[in-house]
Amino acid sequence: MSPARSRRQRGMPAQQIRELRALEGRRVGLAVRGGHRIDDCQLVSAGRGPARTLWVFADGADAFVPMADVLDLWEAA
């Protein structure tokens, strides 16, 4: 099985992964499961290889958010 196909089977389409990676280094907002939000954080990394987490820097600390928990992500104004 190809790596791209393997990623799609785990739930996130390859196009969506590319869109997330295009926002790396930018200010973003996240809506996550449980009704939580992370506003105006920096998207450090949208994951590589087996890493299925978004690495964000918010409120002076690193946070790692499972991609499966991300309901929405947008570029901050």
C-alpha cells in the first residue's frame, strides 16, 4: 500500500493535508472536539510521516493536537 493511500485510509485526505501544510508558519485558529477552540496560535507543523498531530504554539507554549480532534482550522486575520 502506498503512503498516500495509507494516510487517506486513516481519515484525512491528501488534499486536506497539503492545505494544512500550506498554513505552516502562519497564525491560525482551531476548533477541536469537545467545543474547545485555540485562537490566534502559530501552526508550527501539520505533521510528517506517522505523526498525526498538529504542532501549534499558543500562549507561550507548544501544544500537540491530534488531527482526528480538529473540526475546523482557519487562517487568523
